[in-house]
Amino acid sequence: MVHTETFTLTAKGFCDIHDITAKVADVVGRSVIASGTVTVFCSGSTCAITTIEYESGVLHDLRRAIEELVPQDREYEHDKMWGDGNGFSHVRSALLKPSLAIPLIGKRLALGRWQQVIFLDFDNRERRRDIIVQVVGE
Amino acid sequence: MVHTETFTLTAKGFCDIHDITAKVADVVGRSVIASGTVTVFCSGSTCAITTIEYESGVLHDLRRAIEELVPQDREYEHDKMWGDGNGFSHVRSALLKPSLAIPLIGKRLALGRWQQVIFLDFDNRERRRDIIVQVVGE
Amino acid sequence: MVHTETFTLTAKGFCDIHDITAKVADVVGRSVIASGTVTVFCSGSTCAITTIEYESGVLHDLRRAIEELVPQDREYEHDKMWGDGNGFSHVRSALLKPSLAIPLIGKRLALGRWQQVIFLDFDNRERRRDIIVQVVGE
């Protein structure tokens, strides 16, 4: 069986990070599937999905790491060609990826106690974002 | 239901990037599965799968980022031990990973308009590469 | 059909890397599912799953890359707030991610010959770790 839902959020870009664990759990709760795999996916080329302990300190640390690994303030060929100014956003998204698969066991997401599912918006402006949650199982 | 196909491409290595979105969509089109999860996987320890807006500017930017994060021209223990000269390729592949899960909804991959599926070949020579596309759903 | 098992290992932290390919294959062997997708997931916010050629040279190279990308010996806001001393571990885990999907074809994991599944423990102390292996298919 397959259960798929999409929810929407407003993200500010510039490494805006949202805890979407409760939203993902809500979709799981509305499904009749008890065990299977939950795929969380963002349709967009300037965002990503991963997990983290959602507390302000480590979110700051993650943002700093991403800024150092793929700096915003330098020249990008994407910006020269298209003038979007978000070349850094695309590179960050390609490296962190828009997808995450989480096992569902007995109707519960197999996350650790300090492990939340996060959506990262790397773009350079506020945007509405669609997040897809898909459960495949029985 | 499960539908699995493998297709092959020739990649040049050194961060050669291929847009495989149409190939993945072809597999989906030949399957009877309308909704479920599509896993794209490369069997190899010097390659990766991710998404990006497939245009030459941002591909250049991604290549530069990968070169800076895991430089080719330095010493690698792998090369000292095995003489392959592709230690950098293995590290890049381990960091970017060979797998991506994409929701399939109403026979369509849930990709954004500017979001293509790419295969990255990090090796240091031309190779034939197998890409596996697997659809699990109903 | 869905088949899920959890196994446990003891990891030392500080980028301790375990080859878990045989353990994952064992779970697949105990399942009746012949084709489908295998999700390998670690429940924890200071660890990750990926693939690599499991040999000591490239493991050294990967550890060096991770240390350079997200250094241990610097200040982290997480540590200032919580005193855990493992801010670097959380950031590494968020970047490398705790999940990997591998196609299963004819009862075999679709891994390349030199491609092993690894668990990486980024924490700063020895811990028991649960690894979940979930097969969804037919």
C-alpha cells in the first residue's frame, strides 16, 4: 500500500531550517500503513531534507558549517548566466540532497529521541515550499 | 509491486555529470506502478546520485565546490596502498552517496521544474556505469 | 511485504567506521522478499550511513576529509549550551545523513564489488548503536 500527502510551509531562505517531524508524523497517523518506509522529499533545487537534534545551538553550528563549505559571498557561474543570485543555494542543495527515507515500525517513525526531521531552505528569498511525505508498506 | 530496470551509460570520470531524468522517467513509464517510491542507485564506489538544476553554470559551480571540499591533487592513503590514483573519487562518493529516493505520484516523478536527477562519476578514467532504477508501489 | 530487523553494535565514536554489509545481507537472507528496496537507518543524531570501498587507506582518507570539513577542535554553540562536547558530531551527522536505500534484486543487494555499507559513529564516546534494516518488496 502507498499513502502520499503533500504539505506546504513558508521558508525564508538563507539556510532557514524547519522542524517538520510533527508534520511527517501526522501524515503517518492518517495512513493505515503500520510498517514500511517513509520518504520525505522536497520538490525544488534549492532545498534539502536531513535529520538533526533540533536545538538552536547545533542549528547555528550547522549553518556555519554550510556557509564555510559552500560560501554565499563569492562568484557563481550560475549567477553570471541567469542573474538569480542563488548559485550557492543550488550547490548546497545538490550536496545535501532533497530526500530522506525513514523506517516506520508499529506506526512509529524509527527516529532517535534527539533526532528530528528538518527541511532546509537554501534559496535567497522567501518561498512557499511543498514537502511530500510518502509511506510505502503494509 | 516492484519494477526494476538497469541502464548503462559511459562516463568520463573527473566529476563527469549526466542528466538521467529522462532515463528514470522511461523506466517509470514502462512500469504499471502509478504511485510509490523510485530508488535510483549506482553500483560503484566512485560515483553518486543527486538532483540539481541541470544547466552548465551551476554544474561548473558544483564541480568547483566538490574539488575544493575533496581536492584531487593531494596525497591519499588509498593511492599509496593500491596505486589506483582515485582516492579522491572514493571519498567524494562516500560523502555524496550512491542513492536517491523520489516519490512517484500519479505516474509522475515528484521533481520540481528545475530539478533534474544526475549521476556523478568521480573516477579517474572512462567507465561503463550501471544505474539501477527501482519502483516499489501499487 | 515488509521485513524489518534491528541489530546492535558497539561503536567508539570519533569517526569510528563499521562495515555492516554482512549484517544487512543477513537480514535480507532471513526475509522472504526477493526484490524490493532495503533501507538502512541509524536512530541517532550523531551517526550516519553510506557506502565505501572498505579498506584502511580510503577509510583514513574519509576520516581526514570529514575532520577538515567539520573540525572537531573548535567552538560549537551546541557545546556552550549543553556541555556535551559533541557539537561536531551532530553537524557531521546532519551533513552525511542517517539513511541509505539500496535496491534488492533476486535476493541480492545491488552493491558493486568494492562497495560496502558502512555505519559511521561521530559521537565523542563509546555507545551501543541500533541499526535498522527494512526490506519493502515482494
